[in-house]
Amino acid sequence: MDEAKRQDFEKRVNESIEMVRPYLVADGGDIKFVELTDDLVVKVQLLGACGSCPHSLQTLKNGVEQAVRKQIPEIKEVVSV
């Protein structure tokens, strides 16, 4: 992937994450974008209460991943690192 396309994807990923961040913060958590891999997997870090919550995988897949993939259908997956 060329650098311009990577930067565009990363910008759009961050915009998508900003849309779901208020919901995580309201529950005492947060999220940080870590990396976009060459095979279009988004790596994030769940912080605060989200980092230790037993429902964090559900939040990640049903909340964050859906929001990101709705904005950027090319993204294959969102994973927590």
C-alpha cells in the first residue's frame, strides 16, 4: 500500500474511532489507535475500564469494528493488542 493511501486509511480509522470514543469514556474506558497493518487490520489498545472489562471483546467487535468497517469497508478486522 502506498503512503498516501495508508495515511488516508489511518485518518478515516481515527475519525471512526472518535465517533465511538464517547461511549467508551462514558463507561470509564478509552481506546487508542496503534497500527494499520498492510493487510488492512486495525490494531487498537483498549484503556481504562475497557482494558479489563469481561465484555471488551464484544465492545470491540460489535461497536468499534462495526463503526470502522461501516466507514471503511476495506478494513478486514479490528483487533486489540
